[in-house]
Amino acid sequence: MFIDRVTLEISAGNGGNGLVSWRREKYIPKGGPWGGNGGPGGSVFIEADVQIPSLDPYRHKRIIRAESGGSGGPNNRQGKKGKDLVLKVPCGTLIKDADTGDIIADLTHDKERFELCRGGKGGLGNFFFRTPTNRAPNYATPGKKGSIRKVEFELKLIADVGLVGFPNAGKSTLMSSLAHIRVKTAPYPFTTLKPNIGFITLEDNSRIYLADIPGIIEGAHENRGLGIEFLRHIERTKLLIILLDASGIDGRTPFADYQVLQNELSSYNEDLSKRPALIVLNKCDTDESVENIRDFVKEFSKAYPDREEKFLVISAVTGEGLEALVYEIREIIKKEI
């Protein structure tokens, strides 16, 4: 299971208590106060790590606590400092207040670190309170409590391009062809049950990252199919590829699919429907595709007369049109940087 959201109660360590102690050594009859301070509690840091793909390490955790500081010792010994706790999360993780939903931090870069909970200060031993007028203080202070926060980790994958389409539109096949990674493909809907991420390597060895999310169907914003839960993973993208099935094998037309996808995107987030997008008609290697593509262009021009849209026709299986698609992706990404 792909875990991209967890709720946790995280607390820093408490500070150790100060100690009341007296110096008792031979030949020092009036040794005075000798109790040490308590050690500070450990703090909790959240660190982004590019090697971690999901929030799965926190799947079965609900409460996480850092180490508390040790109590002060005799002979004015400082208590042991509580060990800091570093929680590693995937790049692109939002940290939210679980009660208010406010964003506390957004970790997008590898090794980026944020202090979430600060450890409590150690208490003061009676040695600290000695003065010329108070030579025998018989008191110490307890350690401070570490801070506690109830937070939600929410993962939003970081990619340049997001693939959007109906189930069986060929997103996984296209992902495999462009990014050269093994993605499950099959001739039935919803083969993609979790987001996949890969990259296109360009001539200068730079990379364009792609995110493939599960297929969207009509009514996804009302939680039909797999819902729109995974749409958060394309919120950070600079470009969307609207992949349409030109074969019409499922009894739908490419234009009807396009309208549904646009409606679902805007129902989830209005900004997504306005993001730069490439309309790509897939499965051009089928007999039915020629007529369906022609009809799509006519219907699109009639419905959106003010839009001068460029349509790309490809076959993710045979590789036809993929070179032109990569070129268009590269040019748009360059403009958006």
C-alpha cells in the first residue's frame, strides 16, 4: 500500500530535574551546595530524504517521543542530554497542524530540515543558586516539559510533468516508454493503484520528472472509482499531459473524456484546470483512431473557438509520435523554469 498521509503525536524530550546535593569531603567541613543541573531533552527534527519514496515507515506509528534529559548528579555533574530525534520523510512532504490544518513546513529539497518540537530545558541544581548571601540553598528546579504537537504528514510528489487520463488511456505504457521504467500494464482498468514517478533523460543529461497517477473517471470528485485522492501528487507539476484514448474501445469519445477530465480537475483544484497542458491522443495505431481524432479536433474547435490548441497524436506501444512529445515537453518546461 502506498502511504501518502499519516497523523502523528510527536513530543520532544523533557528536561532532567536539578539536584539538591551537598559537598561532603574530608578536610572540607563547609563544602556547600553541590547539586548539578538536569540535562536538556532531545528535540525532534523532520528531514527530507530523496531516498524515501513514501510515508510507509510511519504507517503503524501514532506516538513518537524523543529522549528525555537525565537528572543532575552530585559533585555538580550535569545530567545527560536527551538524544535528538530525526524523522526522515520523502521530499515534497507537507507538515500540517492536525487540528487546524495550517501548514507548518513544506520540505521539498533533499536534506532540508525543520525543528518541529524543541526539547525541554534541564532544571537547575542547588549549586546554581549559591550566592554570597545564600550559601546553602536547599532547593532545585524541575526540568521543563518538551513541546508536543499533533501533526499530519501529507506527501505531494515533486515532478515536472503529471500524466492525467481515464483508466486504460495508456498512461502506464507511456510512462514505461518515456521514462524506461517497469510499470504494471494490463488490458483492464485501474492497473495503476498508486502514483509512479520516473524521468526523461535529455541530451545534456538533465532530467524531466514525470508523475503517473491512477486513472480518473467521471464523478471522481464524489469519490467514485479511486476518487481524486491522488491528484495532490500533480499539484506541484509545471505541465499536465491530458492523455486521451483515441481508439474509442470503451465506447467513449476522446472529446467526452477531455471534458470529464477538465471538470474533475477543476472540481479538485481550479488552478489545475488552468495549468499548462498538452493534449495527447494515444493509440493512433488502431483502425478507429483516425476518425475519432478528426471528430475530436472538430468538436474541440467548436466548443473552444478562442483556443489555439496543439494536439499531439502518439502510440505509446509502437513509439510513434514520442519524439515530438518529448520535444514539446522540453520546450514548455524550459519556459516554466
